[in-house]
Amino acid sequence: MSSQRPAIRPAGRPPAFRVTRLAAACGMLLAGASAAQAQQAAAAPAAAASQPTQTVVVKGIRKSVESALALKREAHGIVDGIVAEDIGRFPDANLAEAMQRISGVAIDRNSQGEGSKITVRGVGPDFNLVLFNGRQMPASTIQGTGPSNSRAFDFANLAAESISALEVYKTSRAASPSGGIGATINVKTTRPLEDPGLKATIGLKTMFDKSNERLPSTVSGDSMTPEVSGLYSNTFAGNTVGVALAASYQKRNGGYNQVSVSNGWRSFKGATNDWGTIPQNGSPGSERITNRPGATDTYSVPQNIGYSTTGVQTERINGQLTLQYKPASNITTTLDYTLSDYTVQSKRNDLSAWFNFGPTTSTWTNGPVAAPLLYKELIPAGTSDVAMGAAQFATKTELRSLGFNLEWKLSDRLRFGADLHQSTSTTRPDSPYGSDAVLGSAVFRRGDTAVDFSRDFPVLMLTNTSVPASEQLVTGSSFRSSYMKAEIDQLQLKGQYRFEDASKLDFGLSMTTANNRTAYGNVDRGTWGGTGTPADYPDSAFQSDTLAKYFSRISGSNDPRMFNQWNVWDFKTIRDVAAKVVGDESQFLAPTTYTTDRRVKEESQSLYLQYGREFDLGTQPVTMNVGLRYESTKVTSSSRVPIATSLSWESNNELLVKYGAAGFTTLKGKYSHVLPSLDFDTDLNDNLKLRLSYGETIGRPGWGDIQGGQTLANPVRFDGGTGSSGDPSLKPLKSKNSDISLEYYYGKASFVAVGLFEKRINNYIGVTIQKSTPFNLATPIGGAMYREAVARGCVTSDVTCIRNYILRNFNGQNGVVKNAADDVNGNATGVIPGVAGDPIASFNITMPANQKAAGLRGLEVNVQHRFGNSGFGLGANYTVVASGLKYDDASLGEQFALEGLGNSANLVGFWENDQWHVRAAYNWRGKFLSGRFDSDRANPVYTQAYGQLDVNFGYKVNKNLSFQVELRNLNDGVIRLHSRNEHQLEYATQTGRRYLAAARYTF
């Protein structure tokens, strides 16, 4: 076998080991290694120590391309990679964006348009396993209004300067840990003994983010921000001791502008007559409908329309210390510690209008899936609100990892290895206002409200012509604290025995304990009718501004009909005033305790055997690896959730769930699998290689899916509420993967590869919605007083009339005073609780379930060519992925379809000589299904096709000093998501170009 073939270390994880057991295991391994070393010292030839060390220095784009090609050619199975151009110089500053250059890899971009997670061959981020130097890494993320389900590693946590290579294993092997259905990605960092001698570099960068020029002053930051990084690596004592230290600091200010229907769409069949539907033919109001959807057509109406500008400040501190000691030529020990602190602070201003589904005027596209071109709600002048909110989001993610590794070559045939690490990732609030703080305000002037959805940018049209600061006041608010901590303790033992007949046997075991804790709490004020009076808030705190200018890149934003006025304001200033108005500071701060606390312990053990052999099949050299991996996992989930006690009607169109004491519940699950694998490759001639692979892998359910405990969401709508629950007995996804690849290597850095792949996946986890009546909560909607109000003349669509009637005639229970007076907004003040005899509220409880088996197949074409010694080169790839399991846009209700499935393409061109280099990369991802729920409704969410152009220039002054300029998102792309029809906008996000200037000095 070629000793140059790369190998991934098996990753698994120890159940809850105590330090004493870990220390004992390490001590036994070191003691055994030392004894063997003493026995062999006398027999070792003296000349061995004096042999010169071979050093391969990776420099420049061309050398990076050559190294990546060698990795692919020499690997078993389908492997691609990216290798650093020089120490501390990775091709892209963002690791996810670097990986999108690889065929079959597409990135999921965050709200700022930067790559954060990856999808491989149509398999989403949660089912791609990320290893860090062969170790399974924890990942923690939090969401604004619910627990995070994700296991996906966010590459924003790692700086690229300390990375030496990325290896993307698209086929499975028994020696690799399970969890990567799409791919297993190994992130490799600098190891001093692998590249002996002094290596050091320092880099200074300045980022200029154009998106700041498209933000109001209340949320924007400095456009220019600093970055600094350094890396030191050296070896001592005859290259037996090595030290490497890498560190980086990065601060960035940017932002994005977004238009959205953030609370989703309500979808109906044309013949349906329900709350929110448009009138049937012949009914009052039907004459105001143009091109009404047919009886069997599916159509959708928007819940709201919103526009927001968000400024984002990020700060990232990375550091890694690596110590290596080689007490003998056959023993290498490595101790490393990695830390990452990633802080994100965001400020937002927004304008929105909500629909209550009263009388409407509308124009529709043709069916069978119809969308509104114009949707207008007829509202009496001055009876509704123009909402202008502000928000702050603040989180900090801390990643810590301590690891020890031992490689021991007992003889020319037998070697052993051990790897032990303890790693944690914690994401927590980074502000007294919590991780997610939203403060609403409004001017109660809105009348007729219309939105033109005919172009990419929805145009809001209002009958009122101004939003005077003198009439603006705070309405509802939410201060939420979310927390997630993921821990991994892992022990991996491995060995290899080489036989005399050019074959080898790899074997090993791993024990892994993963603990995940997700918790959150909320201080929620549903006072959407107003907090205090406009006179309580200083007019000077609200800055008059226009809106459309912040969306200049989205088609239709310059429409003269657009309601182009809003007031922006500083979150803290108005929050402080509102707290004084209420007289209770705690109502406008994050909670000090978590009302929901979900904890999962996942214990896994694995064993593997993998046999590899090189032989001739006729005249053709063949390499074959066959393996078997056994995985066993136990899951224990303990959840503390609040107990709902009552339901009350507190604002015009929303009800709130009231909670009492919380309680813990514990649930368990377990599963085990035997996973075979086979890799076969043969050189058909000196340049042509054929590969065949088969392997079975599993993908573990998301953390949220296996966390038990039922929770109800606020607010509750008239037609019912929503909630969620997990299930720790879920089975993992299991995939049977087949690959065939033909690769033609016709130059030192040139090749063409064509590959076909198929994945047959069982136990896909879908989302089921069960309608239930948890806690038997009485609702005033439809109760005796509600029916009495309708009988006395209130129409069912006029919730203000019904609510005012009930409050004026209620019997005084639970603090509601009969004959309550109207407030300045025209809505009666008070709370209407559900009481005995009222209907029981129903809730749609979202639950995960193993539902489907699905197959996907695809084609990858990959070309890399270097034009002789001219310095020019290019790379191009295209991946087509298909599945018969697609979303049917015309069907209502929950469906199962593969998310993330879409085509992708990349084109990279470069030129380089001894002083200059330039590289241009265009990355494109086709339309794909990114979700099956918008807000809490069963609707598809599609991400439209998106392409981005990045350019990089570099100049090398001498062997030590170089300069670089990066131009990112040169085409200033817009990310747009829609639902069943392209006119049903979900989100459209505009960011901006980013420019980076850097100086780098290598010692």
C-alpha cells in the first residue's frame, strides 16, 4: 500500500468518563509505548537519527492545486480537498466559502450573505459530519423563538489562518465515524513535527463593508474594521519537540436589509369558506376579486408584510496551542488546546403592517397554485396601526477543546494510536436584554392597506400619508434568553497490522458521550393596543426617514406608490422610557431563570474492522478496502417545561397562554446498527482511474427532535395555537450509498472526473402536526359572550367590536371590570380570560417522526486545468441532484420532501507568477427547497437560485512580505425565498459588497 494515502482517524465518543479513567488510559498507553521504545533503542540503527528530514513546503495557488489533486488521486473512495497555499494562508478567509469550490458542495448563507454551513450532494448541514483533526466536534446554536434542532457545525467559529487543509470524504469507510450521510469533513490544523523548522507569519487586514452605507444611523457601525492573525511553528531537539501557536482577532461591522412576510401565508382551496378566505362567487365582496382562484385551485393570503434594516457587529477570537513530543522515532505524542469566542451583536429597525382578514380587494395569478398580485384589506381610517419596531440580538459562542493523541509504531507491521479529547461549545445571551429582544411601537393611523406582490419587491400602499412622531408609542414587547451547551467526551483507540502480501487490517473502537442542554425563558408583554400614551415618549427620540432607499438592489423598490415613510429609533432609549411608564424595570429585561430546560445525553460505542489489499486483476493494479462498523447508542432526555394554566384575550387579535409551575419529565431511547463499506479502485492506465464504492451510514436526529417535553407557543390566534414536542426514541437516518467515478489525470495539476452517486435513505425525520387540547385551556373565542356580541350586531370579522362588547358587559371575573372605558387607540382596555363553559382551545402540536424512505441520485463533473507554465489555470464543476420526492405546491397539509436538494456549479480562474496572483471565483446554487414550514404553517419555502462573484489579487514584494486585496460579492447579489408561487415572498435579503486589504509577513 502507498504510505501516502490519507486516512481519517475514527471519531467516536466515551460515555461519561471520569478524569481518573481518562488519565489511567493515557498512562497505560504511554507506559507501554515507553517500554517498547526501550526494547528497540539498542537495535535501532544510529544512522536513522542522522537521516535528513524531507520537507514539503506548500506555497502559492499552483502548489495548493497540485496538493489537492494528489489528495484526490491517492485517496480511497471519493475524496476532495483544499490545501493551504502557504503556512497561515488559506485560499479563502471563510472556510465554508472555500468548500463551495468543491464539486457537490453548496453553502448555506447566513443573513449577511456569508457562508456558515454546508450541504453536500443534496444532504443538508445536519447530516454532514465535521471533524477537527479527526475528532467529532460539538456545535451550539440558538434561535429567536424556539429551541435549536441543529447539530450542524458553524464554520464562522473558526478562522482560516490556522487551517492547513480541508478534506471532504464523500464516501463512507468503516474507519470513519458515523454521522456524515452527505460527507465527512476533516479540518486539519498545523502540526509542527509534520513540517519541521521555524515557520512564522503575521497578517494585518482591513475590511470595508459597503452594506453599512445602506443602513440608518440607528443600527449601522463603522464600515472599516480590523483583523490581525499570527502563526508560529518551530521544532527543537533534533525535531523531536514541536510547538505551534496560532491566534487571530477579527472584528466586522456589516448588515442587511430585508423585506418579508415573516409570519407566513395562509393557504386554502378555492372552495373553502373559513376565517382568512376570500369571498365565494356571489357573496358580498366577491365583486372586488379579479381572476378569482378556481374551486380546486390552491391560493394563499399573507399574514403580514414587513421591512427591516439590521446592523450586525461580529467579533471573533481564535487561538490554538499545539505541543508535540517524539521520544523515539516510532512514537509521537500531541497535546493541543483550541479556543474560539464568537460574539454577534445586532440592532434592527422595522416597519410592518398586519392583516386581520376582513373585507378585501385582490387580484390573482392563474391556478392551480394562485398567488396575489395585489392584496388589499379594507380598514376604517385610523383604526389600525403602522408598526415601527426596534430589536437587539446578542449572543456569544464559546468553543473549547483539549485533546491528546498518541501514535505508536510498534514494528514495521504493527502500529497503534489513541486519541482523547474533551470539547464544549456554549451559546448564551450577551446582553441584559437577552439573546432576542423586540420592542414594538406604532402610530394608530392606518386605514386601507394594500401590497403589490407582482415584482420581486412587495410594495406597501397605505391610505394614511404620515406617521407623526407625536402619535407614536410603545406597544408589545418580548425579551427572550436562549441558551445551548453541547459537550463531547471522546476516546478513540485504533490499530493497523500490515501483512506480507501488501494487505493491511485496520481496527479500532471509540466511546463517545455527547451532552446537549437547550434552555430558554421569555418576558412577554402582549400590550399591542399601547403602553401608556404618545405623550409619554419624547418626539425627539423618533427620527423621520424614508424606507425604499435601503432596498435599491431589489426590483420594484423604486415604485412611487410605495408607502415611503417610517420613524427609526434607538432601542435602549425607548426601552428605558417604557420601563418608567410601566414602573417595572423587570418587564423590559430578559428573565433571570429559564422556564424551559431540555437536556439530552447520548452515549455511543463503536467497533470497526477494515481490510485493505493491493493486487493485480489481470494486468490492472487494484486496491480494495472492505470494512464493517458497529454502532450502538443510548439516548436519555430530561425536560423541564412550563405547565399552562389558562388562556386570555389580551390584544385585538391575539391570546396569551399563562403558565404556572414547571416540571421535569424523563424519556429514553436506543438503537444499534451494523454498517458495511467497500471501496474499489483500479488504474486502467497511467492516467485513468476507475472507482467503485458502497457504504452504509447513519445520521443522528437533531437535538430538538430528541428532546422531550411539550411546550405551547405565544401568541395564540383565533383559530388555535401551536406547540412542539420531541421524541428521544427516534431512529437515526440510515443511508445506503453507491458511487462510481472515472478520473483522467493528464497533467501535473490537470484532470477531468465524472461521477455518479446514489443514496437510498430510510427513516427520514419528518414533522407531524397533531391537533390536541393540552391542559384543557378554555378560550373566550366562540364562548357565550362572544356569541352574544355577534348576536347583538358585531360581525365575526370585526374583532374590535366583539372585544369591546365583552369587556363592557363582562361579569367582572379575574379582574376585568364591567363597563371598561376605551383607551386612546379605540380598543377597550382589559383582559378577557377563558372561563368555565367556554370552548376548549385546540393546538397544533408539531412533533418529529420517522416517516419516509427517499432516494436521491446525482452526477458530478469536475474539471481542473493548468495551462502549462503560463501561470494560468481554471477549475470548473457542476453537480446535478435529483429525487422523485418533491413538494407538491398544489396540495395542502403536511408533506415530506427533501430539503436542500438542488444543483450547483463553480467556476474558478487564476493566474500566478513569482510576484503577482489573481483569482476570480463564481459560485452558483440552483433553486432548492429550504423548508416545509413558514412560520408555523405547512407551506414550502424555496430559496431561489443565487450566484456570487469573488475576486482576489495579490502582490509579493519579496519572499517575506506580500499584499492582498479581496473583493467579495462583486455582483451585489440578492437572496430571495418564496413559497408555493414566486409571487409569494417569504424573504428577500440585500447585503452589499465587501472589500478586504491585507498585508502579510512571513519569517
